[in-house]
Amino acid sequence: MGRFFGIGLGPGEPELITLKAYRVLQRVDTIFVPRAEGRTDAAAER
């Protein structure tokens, strides 16, 4: 079974990410991003 990690966006400043979140983002296969307000799609990237 896979694992799901949730990473908070905090105040929105890109430089304010924890080291743990950075490490998780470096090793996952897929990154899901919620859709922006007013859009109907979401993004999955790697």
C-alpha cells in the first residue's frame, strides 16, 4: 500500500518550507496540487 503525505502551504511564501516537507517532495512519485479558486481542474506532476 502507498503512502499519502500532506504538506501545508503556510502563509504562501515559497521560501518558508520545512526541511521535512522538502525531503518528502524530493522522493515522491506524484505531486497533487488543489485547483485554484475559479478553476475546475487540479494538477498532478512529477
